[in-house]
Amino acid sequence: MRYASFVLVALVVWGDDHVVMTSSPRPPHVDGRPDPIGGTTALGGEPAPARGYLLDNARAEAGERFIQLAELFDGVTRGHFARLGVGVGSRCWEVGAGGRSIPEALAAAVGPTGHVLATDIDPSWLKAGGGYEVRRHDVAADPPPEPGTFDLVHARLVLVHVPDRARALATMAAALRPGGWLLVEDADTALQPLACLDDSGPAQRRANRLRDAVRELLTRRGADLRYGRTLPRALREAGLVDVAAAGSFPVGGPACDRLEAATIRHVRGELLAAGLADDAELDAHLAAIDAGELDLTLAPLISAWGRRPAEHPPARG
């Protein structure tokens, strides 16, 4: 059995010198699971304009993606929670929660005297009554819930997809109490764009072509593939101090393989509709993953954190 390994990238910044997220109307749920969103072709056979979040919560593959992202990154995220002082009695807001793993981890950390709010534009994968509160919330369109009251506000792999990132960041900063911490974690796929670092054969080169195709789809939906590296500056511009950042780089292993397969299945229809891949290429790639022939990796996850100063409120966008 192969195990995912982690290499910390030298992307660290110290010192203070330093989800508008839109979605198409939700389809009905069948048997408790979201149905896929339908067609990508407009009347007359022309491609419909890209809209909404490419890797949305409405498809069954989202659940598999949440599991594998938790396997790859939850240890990193929980380490930051501990370093920032999350503990018994803390009040925390998890933004764009997606799956349950981080809200559950925060609920366990804060105990019965604390409070965890988990929000998403589509909270269908969250569990009401799981030790945390669930709300539907658009971080770039809605006002901050309970402003000025949270010890920690956290978002992972959310803002890279939000067109109005500055407004979303200001909303999160406004929710902090004086002295509270904002922790934002986002990928920088332009920093490391490859699916296979060892680009040594046809299967690896095909994997890298398909990773480029997925990145193209993300760009068409308004994602900023260079956003991770900008986080320290963005936090300072939001009025936060004591800003620091670090990078985490998962290199290979079963979780990377399963995440890749789930992602390709999730966006297969969009890749085909856009002419960025064909069925034979996608089937061959999925077969290579299933056969364990690829050493798949991900882009670095950049984690950045900053504190709301006690003397004045953060800037509003």
C-alpha cells in the first residue's frame, strides 16, 4: 500500500511588515443525494456560457472529493487551528465548509462551551445536529453572521473560486472579534501545474494535458489559479496584522489518486463539451489511475493567517 507523503514548501512569510460566489439553481435531490446539473449546450447547439462553480456540491463525486481532501489536508489545517489557539470555548466560523470533517474537528476542539458555525452556498453535505450549526450563506454576497464575535474564521479551497475575493475576505474579517484569527487556505495551481511531476511517458503526459484542461475550465469559471501566493498581501489589505503563511505539498499516494479520479469524473461532461478531451483519452487516464500506474500530485496549498487588531476594525471591501 502506498501512503501519501507531505513535503513542506519553502513558502513562509513572517511578521506584520509585512463562498461573489454564484451558483446555478439547485436541482432537486433524489434519494438524499444531489442530482447532477444538466446540459452545457444552449439552444442552437452553441456552448452555453460558463457559470457557477465547476466543482460544485451538487454531484455525487463531491462527496468523494471531500473525503480525499480531508485525508490530504486535514492534518495540516488542524495543526494551524492548534497554533492559533483554538480550544475549549472558542467560537469558530467555517466558511464554504463543503464536507463534514473540518466542522466536526472544530466542534471536538471547542467542546460544549464553544460554538462552530459551518456555512456554504450548498450545505447539503453537512450534518445538522453534528455538534455544529449549519447555515446557507454566500460569503461574498451576504453580510457576516454575528459580526465581531468569532475567535477563528477559516476557509479552505474556497476563495480561489470566488470572483469578488476582496469582498469575501472583508466579510470574514468583519466577523472576527478583536484579536481573533482569520485562516485562509487556497491552492496555487499556477505555481505547480503538473499532475505528474515525473513527466516521463505517455500516461504521465496525458495526465498533465488533462490537468491543463481542468485548469482551463476553472479559469473560464473565474478561478484565480495564482491566488494562493497573494494571500499574505490580501490579509494585510483586509486590515489584519501578524500575518504569516506556509505551504503544504502532497506528493503521491492513494488519496491523490482517488481525488484525481473523482475530479475527472466530476468534470467529464464539461471537458467533453468544451472540446478539451475526448472519451478515449479520459477512459485511458482513469484506467491508468485504477492500475496504479501514475504518481499523481497536487498544487501547493498555501495557508495564510492574520489577526484582527484590537485598536481598530478591519477594512471593509
